[in-house]
Amino acid sequence: MQNKQQNRDEMPFLDHISELRKHLIRAIIGVAVAMGLVGIFWKVIEGFIMAPLSSDFITFRYFNKMGSLIGFDDMFNKDFNITLKNLEFGGQFTAMIGVLLVSGIIVSLPYIVFELFQFLKPGLTPKEKKYSNATMLFTVMFFLLGVSFSYFMVIPLSVNFMYYFTPFNAANEWTIMTYINMFLQTTLAMGVVFLLPIIVYFLARIGLVTPEFLTTYRKHAFIVILTIASIITPADLLSMFVAAIPLLLLYELSVLIVKWVDRSNKAKESGTSLPAKT
């Protein structure tokens, strides 16, 4: 077993590419199976995606309830129900395939992450292998947190703002393709950017990111985060600032993670262990 592991570690570059291809193929098969399963429950998925277009959506009801407690009744219109149109031949079919694909990726994410770590494991240290299961769990958790934040906060607030934003007194009527594209892009993008602590952790492990770097450029990071938030969200300031808040918190969490990794590396170099927390 040890010889097999050693041979895997010493594989030539092309063999590594071949090994990566195997894991990618398995991950793609996992996504395809998940797409099929999602398709069986299409009506549920359809209702899930169209829900933010109605004033009965949980986010609007919650904010209206909170607003009434502080004297701001009807923070959001209680009677809107946006209807989408299809203006392209095959537009609804294309939108459905896009929804199935993204839904399949989200559903099969634990398996995709598992295959990724199976490829990376031979290059990890024994201690990193020990914590690989926790790392996989946090990877999935942070991605799903980003997806949830997008669905319950960014998308409904953007929908409400952009639908009632009529500076030229022109009614806003959306097509199914524009809404689905916005929905899927925002959801995936928020899921990916929520992986910031995981990405920073690995960069810190290989020495590309230090605590001094993150703290020194904290102000610059604020500008970068606002820029990223403006790119991954629909074109309105409200959703940009809403998306920027958790990203700023994730940046501060990343600073703490890098400090912990730095202490761990220094303790390893000195041959001592980290002091126990009291």
C-alpha cells in the first residue's frame, strides 16, 4: 500500500493529467445523475426559482413583518406578481436545461468536492489528510451558504428594486431568459465567492498569503470586494451592498484563518505544538 502511494506521489506530469481526467469524468457523471434526479422533481424546482417574483416570497414577508414592528408598514409591495415572457424560439427549453445543469451541480457538489480531494490527497501532508474530511465539509457548507444568501437576499431584493425602478415611466417586462440567466449567474457566483476562506486557507498553507499581507491591504480589499460584488450581482446598488456585507465578514474570517495557519507553520518549524486554548 505504501509503495502504491509512493508511486502515485512520483507520477510524471502526464500521468497526473490522466488521473485528473478520471476524477473529472466521475464528477461529470455525478452531475449528469443529479440532473436526472432534479428533472424528476421539476415542478418543485420551477416553483423554487419563480418564488422571488411574487410578493408572497418569504423574504418580502419577513421584511414587511419586521418593518411593521418598527413603524415602517409595507416595506415591500404586498400585491406584485411578476409574469415572465418568452421572446425566443426554444427559449424556455434553453432556460430549463440551464436550470437543470446548475441544480445538478449544486445537488452533486459533495461528490464533486470528494473527487477533487481524492485527486489532491496524495500531495497532502499526513496532518492535512487527517483534516481533509473537515475541509470538504466546510467547502460544501460555505458554497451552500453563498447559494442560500443569493436566493434569500440578493435575488429578491434585486427583483423588487429593478421591477419598480422606472425613471422613464416605462413598464419593466422581463423575458424568461434574462431572469433565468440572472438567477443562475448570481447564485453560482455567490456560491464561489463564499469559498474565500477555503481558498485563502490553501494559499496560506503554501505560503502565498500571510497575515501581514491581508491586514496591510485591508482597505484595498474593501474596494476589491465592492468591485466583485458589483460584478456578480444584478446592476443595482442595493444588491451590490447587500452582497458586499458577507464578503467583508468572510475576509475578516480569512484573516483569522491565515493567522492560525501562520502560527501552526511557525510551531512546526520550531518543533513545538500550538499552545492549548484556555
